[in-house]
Amino acid sequence: MRQRHQLLLVEDNQADVIMIRKAVASAEINADIHVLYDGDTATQFIDAADANETAPRPDFVLLDMNLPKKNGDDVLKHLRASTRCRNAIVLIVSSSDEPRDQSAVATLGIAGYFKKPYEYAEYMKLGPLVKQLLEARPGETQTNNPEP
């Protein structure tokens, strides 16, 4: 049996949440998807994982950059400062393809940058990309179980 991944999706657009869920499902990724709609809630989720070893901790984060309350940069910095979540794979999923946006987060160890497309078929390419990134780090998958 494959290990179950913990995916954290931080996205404020409900239509994008639906498309990302479909893309992940179509790639047959064995995962629990935790959806959060703003940056403040995302940092609280990370803090909860740090405070409680039985709380879910993401091994993969799909992060929008333009979020309410706290932007994606702040969430990413908070994630990288976390004790339990810092090693999560991060894929930026953004409508912006500005080079300055991409370079701003590149120093914080992201695995890639996926520009939100307008066509369904293009959006579905996100699922295989997530699967590929997860499979590139076998053995580093984190579960909900407390650490020994």
C-alpha cells in the first residue's frame, strides 16, 4: 500500500481549489488535501503542526502568492521557519508569471512555479507534476503519526 501524503492547498479562489483537486485526483495521488483560503489561516495551520506532533503536517504545499490577510511570501517564510513543516515540497500555483514574483520565492526552496492556465487540459497537467515531485523524494514522505 502506498503511503498517504498530506497536501496543504492555500488558495483563496474556490474555482481554482476545484481545479487543483481535480488535477490531483486525476493523477491518482494518495493524499489528504487540507484547503485553507488565506495566509493567516495557513500560518496557524503550520503553528498547530509545530505545537502538536499528532497534528497533520504537510509533505507538499500548493501555495498561491496573492492571498488575503498574509501573502504567499509570508506563508512560505513561516513554513521554512517551522520545526515540523520546513522540509515540505512547495509548488507555487499563481496567476502571475512576473519574473520578480518567481525570483522572490526562489531563494526559499520552492520545487517549482505553475502558472494557472485558462484551459482545463492545461490545468490537469498540475496533477502529474505534483506526483512527479512527490515521487522524486521517496522515503521523505511524512505521515500524521507521531515521530518515534
